[in-house]
Amino acid sequence: MTTSNESRPLSPHLGIYRWQITNTLSILHRLTGVALSGGLAVLSAWLITAAWFPGYFTQLHWALGTIIGQIALFGWTVCFYYHLANGMRHLNWDLGYGFKLDEVTSSGRIVILFTMFMSIFTWAVALGEVPL
Amino acid sequence: MSHLEKSTHMRKKPTSDVVQTWRWQRATAVALIFLSCWFMVTLVTQLQLADPNALAQWLGHPAVALAMGVMVLAAFIHKHIGLHEIITDYIHCPCKKNFANLLLNVAVALLTLVTLAAVWHLHLVGIHS
């Protein structure tokens, strides 16, 4: 029986769904987006301190060099590649392609593999392990 | 009514705010595919990260400063749309929702302006050094 209820919740009820690759990747797109908006704030701080506050720039650079800073930067790298690849998956859907269940699953797997490979590759280059 | 007439008819309707926002989200997404990858590659391979002067010198090039400015702007628009969507979905109490949106608007507007000013400043410093 359906009843109209003014105070019905608007958001997806994550708790009642079984976790599958499809809905896991979907909520990860949001979570990585939120993480990246934090990363963008750090990027802003990096540019702003470089422009006007060299002392704070040095401190920021030091903070990003600590183990916690490096873990955060690596986390943002993973979020970046994930949001990038999954965002392109979304744009593909917007164009009307890739809606079949097996296509959605395989494109999801590609996004995960791309994210893992690119994150590790990027850090290998950044740390000088791979010369470019 | 033929298919063509129908689509012409639809095009005459004023575009709603929701559709505009949807378009901006996609437009900034496409721009950010290119700009953020370019920035990532530069960050990892070229910039001497500990040195503000190296950063200024890099931004001294007009094309680099322009690309960086557009990337910052696109990223903040994209961030604003995304976080606004999350506020809409998860904060139900109207007064909390309005407060969260106000906070988001002020923070994004302020950070965008100051960051763009910083890019501009570093660009000028880079030209003169």
C-alpha cells in the first residue's frame, strides 16, 4: 500500500541495499568528490601562501612532507584518478552508452584497475623510481 | 506533429535552473579532464615543489597562468555544484540546509577569488623575475 507522506526521506537509503560493484562505485564517486574538494582547498592554500606568505608556504610544504601529509597526498591521488575515470564513465552514460549490466560491471572494473595503476605509477614517477 | 517540429517546440522553452546546473557540471567536468591531467603531469614531473619562485616562474608564462586560472575556476564551480547536491540530498531541516548552502556559497566565492588573485600575483612576479 502506498501512502503520501510529506516527511519522506529524499536521499538513497544506503543501509538497505546489498553492496555490489555498481552501487559501491556510485557512492565512492561522491566520497572521492568530497575528498577532492578538501584537496582543492589545499591547492588554494599552496597558491595563496606561495603568492603572499612564504613562511606559511614553507610550513605547508613541511606538513605535506610528513608521513600524514604523504598519506593524505597519496589518498588525494587515488581519489583524483578514481573521480576522473568514473566521471568519464558518467559522461559516457550521459551520451547514452554503456547501460547494459555487463557493460556497467566491466567499465566499473576498468575504473578500479585504472585508479590502482595510475596512482602507483604517478607516485613511482614522483618519487623518482621511474625516470621520465 | 513531426519529430522536427516537436524538437523545435522544446527548444523554445526557457531552460530551467536545474538543467543549467547539470550542463555546467558536465562542461566543467570535460574541461577538468584535460586541465587537471595537465596539472598532475606538470606537478609530478616539472615543478620544484619546495620553491615559490619556481612556481612563479612557471606561472609567468601567459598560457600557463591562463590554464591554471581556468582550472581553478572550473574546479571551484564543479566543487560548488557537487557539494550543493550533497547538501540537498542529505540535509533535510530547512534552516540547517540554508545555513550549509550559505556557508558553501561564501566559502567557495571567497576561496575562488583569492586563489585566482594568487595565480595572477604569481604570474606577475614570474614575469618580473
